Amino acid sequence: MFFIINLRGLNMKKYIVTLTKDERETLSALTSKGKHKSQKILNALILLGCDEGEYQIK
């Protein structure tokens, strides 16, 4: 994973999430199986939604 932090003001942080193809496949598999805790699935969905990499599904 690749993160860039941009500070706007004092408290605002911006993270740019760039996932590789393997990371994207792992998170997609985690969300589709449904055998994990709901918070872990929610975090995976958030990361997939924030992804700005070349493998993002548009």
C-alpha cells in the first residue's frame, strides 16, 4: 500500500490509497466470503472505495 499525507489546516489529513492488484483481490475476496467480522469487512470496503490505483474498477 502507498500512502501520501497532505495536511490542510491543523487537523485535516488526506490519505491517497493506491492498492496493487494482489491487495485488491485479497480485499475483494475478504468482502465476498462473509466469514469475517463486520468491522473487518467494512474496513476492506472503505479501502476498495478509496483506491486510486490503476486496478480500480470504475
